[in-house]
Amino acid sequence: MLAPTLLAVASTIIASVGANPLKLKRQSITALSSEQIDFYTPYTRFAGAAFCESTTLTSWTCGANCEANSDFIPTAAGGDGDGVQFWYVGYSPSQSSVIVGHQGTNVSNFMAVATDLRVFQMNLDANFFPGISSSIEVHFGFSTQHAVTAESILSAVQTTIRDHNATLVTVVGHSLGCALALLDGVYLPLHIPDVTFRTIGYGCPRVGNQAFADYVDANVNFTRINNREDIIPIVPGRFLDYVHPSGEIHISEENDDAWLACPGQDNESDECIVGAVSNIFFGDEDDHAGPYNGIYLGACNADGAPVEEN
């Protein structure tokens, strides 16, 4: 089970400070159907697979999450799970999509935790993000970690598109992996034309400022799924000038675990994550791992199976 990073403790003590006073109307929140919920299941499994060792990803032998997407064809994988998060790229015939997976934070690894702690903002590197406005700023630690693997992932995606004549790329991740996936959702389309991109993340922390959130809303097909009273999606705090883009789906414990589509940026309704978890003292760190439609996300055991499913 994942615990919160030190950043979660440090930056959410006054997370409600500076809240946007404008609340979206409750009636604009809609529940997903069972078919719509099930649509995300393969991608939840892909996000879970990213927690496993690179060797199991290149052979696609990572246990239950690999078995659930058994026709997946790996192209490349990397990372060490410590200083560099695990990642992989390949093609899913079932989903007709290139898949890019990013590992989330494993707090047993100090370097991964340190990545989350570097909370101040920086401009996006023009070498990776050409043409991006200087008004856009993002979390220094997330951006630094993204830069380590960006070129390798770009090359692997280009190869996979070519080898499979693919026209769709889906980037997935949980926790820190969601933050990296969102940065990839901005980065990859700047270098690969004529392909459709989408990003699906779980338990995503805030990644950047208002200008970043606005850019994502205008340019990135982004869905972020939050579970119950998970505290990670409310950090870094809005008082630090962090803003979530739109695209929230909240699994609401108060509504019998219904999946609710919450429109807008940082929707403050109590049916959405910001309203449901005003600060870490009213959240539950155990909700970070799941379940997401019965699936838990987190560090893998030696056999590759998610620890929560044992």
C-alpha cells in the first residue's frame, strides 16, 4: 500500500488557502455508466504494470496486470525504480493504441520521494517543449524526472508508431507516474504530428500553474481518476499556485463508489476530490492505491503481482 510522500504532508496543511471561490454547480456532475467505467480497466492495468521491473516489462511477464493485457507487444522499457522511474512503451492490438506507461512513487525508494519534494516551479525546457509560453510553469521535480527519460520514450514511441502503423498513443500512470504521463501528454505531440494522443492518470498530484492547466485543457485529451479520499490529488496545494486541469473523474465513497465526472479545474463540490478532501487530516492515504474498479495500483512483488492483490 502506498503511503503519502513527505510533500503531501508538507504542502497540504493549508491546501485550502487560496481556494477559488467559484463553485461549479452540483447538477453539472454526472455519473459514469458501468460500460464507461469498464472502458478504463485495460488502462488501469497498464498503469499498474509500470510499477514492475524493466526486465518483466520487456518480456511482458509482470503478473496479473500483464496477463490482463496479454496481447501487448513491448517495444522498450527502462528505469531503475529509484533515481529513474520505471517506464515502458509498446503496442496494444486490443486497444489499437501505442501505450506509454510511467511508474508511480514507491516511497521505499528515497530518490523517488526526493523527486516529489522538489516542489518549486520552473519553466518547461524549450528543447523538449518548443514554442511553449514562458508563462507556463511546472513542478521542478516532476519536470526534472521527465527530462531524464523523455528522449528515450519519444524514440520508442516513434518506432512503435512506425512498426504498427499506429494512429493513437495513450499515456498512463499512477501518482508520480500520472504527473510524468501528463508531461508526456504535452511533450510528445510537439514532436510527433498526425497522431492522436490521450493521457489517462490515476491519483494524480497537481503538476503546474494556471497557465499550464489552461494549456492542458486546450491541447491535451486528459482524464484524471481520483479514488475516494485520496490525499495525493490535493497536493501540491493551490496556495503554491498549483492548479489541476479539467478531466476529473472522482470515485465517490459518499455515493456508493459511483464514478462521477467533475467538470472544470479543481471542482470544489463535495462530490469531487477537492471538496471531499479539504486537507490531509480529512483524507485517507490508503485510498491512493485503489481500488479503481476493483484494481489496486502499487509496488510489485518479486513475481510482478501488485502487492494489494496478494
